Amino acid sequence: MLKKYLPGLAIIAALVTVAFEINHYQKAVSPLALCVAFGFLVANFISWPAYAAPATSLASKKLMRIGVALLGAQVSVVSLKEIGVKGVITVVIVVSFTIFGILGLSKLFKMSGDLGLLIGVGFGVCGATAVAAIRPQTRATEEETSYAIGLISLCGTLSIFILPLLGHAMGLDARQFGSWAGAAVHDVGQVVATASVWGGDASQYAIVVKLARVCLLAPIVLVLSIRHRRWLTSQGKTQVDGVKVPLIPYFVLGFIGVAIIHNVWELPTRLVDDIVFSSTLLLGAGLVALGSGVRWKAIRAIGPRPMAMGMLAWVIVGGVALAAVRLTGL
């Protein structure tokens, strides 16, 4: 039985490896965005082999869900304690405004609500990782998911070059800039890259604020999973892929369980790092599989509106994050 998965898993593993090798040398490039891109490029410009179908299905469903469950190891209550009440208020303001603001903009730009939700949570929490985490709890298509990840990666990359210039122009100090980067930039790697360009102690402030944003992923995934189950029930769908729909998906329970274990017991740092890395690899495999199902015609059909909306949202979210940091004195 394993033989039918091996050829396809070999292709997926090779693409994931290349994506992470590129990220190793260029931290500003999101490996998960590359995974989607590689799956898309192979499928559209070469050919995604038929024999890889079993492995593609396995990666896009089970492996990705395991990856989401292991994301719980990134949730750290310690980060909330480090930034204090002011930091928590700042994070909640920015994340809430980002998600609901982008949902509002998506209606204004006449976009799919699910695409707006993916972009909003991706901008608000932790980039492509957040998109991968919530996608199973939405009705977003593969094309919408790929579009959201690409847009989020683009805006995060622009932040690396533009935010330090603006920060120096406004006379921010390392603490203010680091907090701003942690509150405004999407992907963890891009947050680190943005703070590194600034220099000094900005990175330590940026990372703490960023990890505090990641803590909000757990309740967001839980709320969306309950919302999605209610929708399935309203459609008379009691089963998905032949399995009864649980009140809370098992991978969401896994996410919460891993987060609790990580915060209740003091696990070795190396073990936590390995779990986080394994999670990212599994998400990467799932996103390669997702990208392989995306067709260029469908991407073009989405149109330029989400891109225009995303760029506008990026500017607004950056401004709100800076205002929140200054008002709360983070």
C-alpha cells in the first residue's frame, strides 16, 4: 500500500526541500509561499504526474492537518507576559482591526468572503502559516488560497525594505520599530528580516510581539471550525469524505493539545524547535499539493481587485499598527 504513495511523496519532498534551501540562504523568502509556487509551476508548465495523485491527496489533507496540529508548539503564553498588558492590547487591536477591516474591504471590492477571510487572518496573525491553518475551515478554493498566500508574501517582502526607511524617517527608536515590525509584518521570517535590516535590539522586540500575535491563532481556528461545522450542518452535510463531521475537528483539538502541553510543561528548546520545523515541513508538503491543483486560468479569473485591496490593506494595517504601538507606549 505504501508503494502507491512513495513516487508522489518523493516529488513533493524534493520541491519542499528546494523551497527550504532557498529560505535557508534568503530568510526574507517564505518557504511556504515557495511550496505553493513550485506545485503550481510544475502542474502548469510541465505536468503533474498521474501516479502522484494518491500522495497529493494524502499531503493536502492528512499531512497538512497534522502540520496544523503541531503549530500549537508556536503558541507561547510567555510572550504575552513579556509584552505586558500594553502589548496584549496592541496585539488584539491590530489583529482584530486587520481581520474585520479586510473583511469589510473585501465586500467593498466585491471579492469572495472566504478569500477576504484568508487574507485577513494571514495579514493579522502569521502569514502563509495562518492561511494553511484556517483554510480547511473555510470554503475557499485552491486558487483563492494560492492567491492569498502569494499576496501576503509579496506585502511581507515589501515591508522588509520599506518599513526601515519609514522608521528612520519618523525617528523611531529600536523598541518602537521592533514593536511596529512585530505588529505589522505577516510572516515570522519576514518580521525577523525587517527587524534585522533596522539593526540594534529591534529583533528582540519584534519577535516577542510577533509570537504574541501567533497566540491568537488558536482561538481563531477554534471559532472558524465551529462556524464551518454549522455551515456544513445547515447544508445537510453530516459527513466529509465519508467521515462524520465532529463538533471540533480532530486536528484543531490536536493544535489546542500541543499548545497546552507546550505551555504547561517546560519542554526542551530543541524539541520545541523540532516540532515547529516538522510542522512547517508538513504544511509545505500540503501546500505543494494544493499548488499542483491550481490552474493559471482560474487565478486570472480572480482578477486584479484582490491585489488592489491587499496593497491598500497593507498600507492601512501598517498605519494602524504604528498608531497602536505609539498610543499604548509598547
